[in-house]
Amino acid sequence: MISAKKLIEQSDILFGTSGARGLVEQFTPEVCYAFTAAFVKALDCDFSFQKVAIAIDNRPSSYAMAKSISAMIKSLGYDPVFFGVVPTPALAYYALQIGVPCIMVTGSHIPFDRNGLKFYRPDGEISKADELKITLSSAEVIAPEHEEELSVQACASNMYFERCTRNFCSKPFYGKRVGVYEHSSAGREIYKSIFKSLGADVISLGRSEHFVPIDTEAVTEEDKLKAKKWTRDLNLDAIFSTDGDGDRPLISDEYGNWIRGDVLGLVTAMYLGAKFIAAPVNCTTAIESSHAFRKVVRTKIGSPYVVAALDQADTFSPSVGFEANGGFLLGTDCMYAEDVFHALPTRDAMLSALVLFYEAWSKQLGISDIIAQLPKRYTASDRVKAIPREHSLNLIEKLASSKSMIIRLQEALSIAGVLRSTNNIDGFRMHFANNEIIHLRASGNAPELRCYAEADSQSRADTLVKLALVFLTHK
């Protein structure tokens, strides 16, 4: 017998912006037992439940981790319910509606040699305080005698399908051609079913039997070219995709231009009639300049911080949140089209697609026409991989404390005017007098240095990101 705290400490697995992340070899059966026991113990005092739901993404390592988690749940006296490969929001929605906790085995967008765990209480996503309870848990871990093969149940997928289709009885996507970029997304089967049920002609694209780490905040040049070719050659009205676990959308217009995640969030919030917005500091300032919302709260980067802000929305309804990666959180029930979308205060990829496509196609418009109606502000992001978090933090701290280094950065980026203000809510964010913004931070999920930029044109924002990363990585 050994404590969960000790096993977790020895594993070197850390909580990032969304869940616990680490290398596959760090997620041994014993470590999975420890996280599971610590999570269940953290819920004991506040909730009454008998079942714990589990689902996985398509990573090669995910099923084995789920077997360990399921065995531990059973040994603790609870009933594990396994839903196989489904999107994270489908699992979370099921758990929220039924009132049970759940564990999603996924590393989201990070490479296949890594994996992770996302935890949900019966009332929604865990908080930073809950993360601390798990890592410091006094739970004693007794390894189960054996691990059984898991049988898959379908109710989480069915419930998510019903959520995504119930508001649209008239098949509003009839006559439209939607490409679903499947790659290895956990939701690649259900997405096709949803769009087909709404009347669309669905074309499967880019299916892969190997795990593909799609990052919706740093779309590769290859995927940019693919989207343009697919829309042109197949006469598509839009392309829909997600990251690995289906909580971050990747959507293109009819010309194959991928739409930024915070732009998708802004569009969705506006058409849902949101009164309250919670968004991290790296999201577009078009949120404020749209003047569409009664209150906007800026948070640190990561869904737990957005969830915490939504809890403070008070009487504002509908209240919503979204992130630069496109994950959209619905804090309250919201009437839309022909029915009510029930609250889902965790990242979801489908809601933005449903709202954007409905608004465009019900008005005989293209996706690009809807985007063109927003305030003209452009954002870009990218990252440098394989940089230890400590190194990234040191680089950012060096820049933040050195006026001369900031001046050299301005010169390298051809930024005219003085530094107008800075923000260190999450990383280091610089607002310059010419209205350009550079934001740097160490990734919370992987050894990466991330850069975000905002400018008055897309090409300029893209250039700022590239030049800033070159400047920093040569220091």
C-alpha cells in the first residue's frame, strides 16, 4: 500500500491548462490507480454517486490507461461505465445530465508519445482547488487484483447527438456540402452523423489510423493547403474538424480559410445573445470593440479559469466563455433556433459549428460573409516545440524585466511607437502604441514556448508571431 500523493509526485505528471499531462511511460497502471483513487476521494464529502464514467481518445495508449482506471474504480466499490472513443464534451455532457463524475483519457492536441487525464465532478469540470486536492491526496492505493477488458456503452454518444440536433427540426443544412476532416479525432464518427441528420451532404476527409496531434491554435501549413484544395476540388461550403478529443473546433469557410478559434467564439456568443463573456487574455480584442456584451471578464489561459469566471456571472444570462483555441463553454441554458441548448460549462467544438452554419446558410450567406461582419481585428499564434518550460519562463522573465530587450524586440518586429502597457495575468503581454500586441507564455500542456499576436491585418499578425519567436529563440 502506498499513498496516492507519493505515486503522483514520483510520476512527475503535472496539471496543465486542462487536465493532467505527461509522457505515456509516466502513466503506469499504478499512477492511473493513484489519480483515480485521489479523484474519487476528493468527491466523497460533497457528492453521492455510484457510477463513474470513462471515455478515451484514439491515442494508442489510451485504452490501457482506461482499463487501469476502470479496475481501480471497481476496487473502490463504484461501477465504471465505459463509453469507448467519444469526444470529451460528449462524456462531460452525459456526466452532467446524469449527475456522476467522469474521467476522460486524452492528451488533446499534444503528440502521441504523451497522454493525459481530464476530470469532471458530477456538477462539471474540476477547479484548480480540486487539482490540488488530487495531487495532495491522502488516499491509500491498493492495486486491483486484475484488469478486465472493457465493454463499450453508447448512451454518451446518443445523448450528445440529441443535444446537437434537437434545436433544428427542419434540416437547415440541406443542399450544403460539409467536409469532415476526420484525422484521428475522437468524434469523427458522430460528427458525420450530426451533419447528415441536419441535411448536409457530408464528405469524409483525411482519415488517419495513426494519431495526428492537431493544434487548433497552430494550424500547420500543410493543413492550410489541404483545406484550400479540398474546398476547391470538392466544392465544399465548409470544413469541420477538431483537435484529438473534440473539445476545440477547427472550421473553414467556403474558400478553405481556417477561422481563428476566438473569432468562432465571438460569432457564437453574439448569435446566442450572450450577455456575459469570460475569455482568456490572449483572445481577440474584437470582443470588446464589438460592444455586443454587457460584461466581459478576462482570465488566465485555461478552461478552469474560464469556468471560475462563469461562476461569477451572477444574473447575466446567457453567460458564455471561450478560448483562443475555439473551445466554447455554455454557462447557462440558452434558447436558440427551435429549442434550448442546456448548459455545458466545459469546452465544446460542435456548438460553434452549429451556430455559424445555421446563421450563414439560413440567410443564404457564405461562412465568410458572417466573419466579414465582425470588427476588423486579426490574431495569430504559433509555438516553438521542445523547449523546457523552465527555459521558456526564463526567456519571458528576461524580456519582461529588460527595457533594452523590449526595444530590440520592437526593432526586430518593425513596431513603431512606444510600449503602451503590459499585462502579466498569464505570461507577458505587450500593447504597443501602434495598436499591435505580442503575448508570450510557456505552454501549460507541453514543453513549448507559445506566442500570440494581434494586428490590423492577418498577414501582419502572422509576421509578428514568426519574427517574435525567431528573436526569442536566438537570445
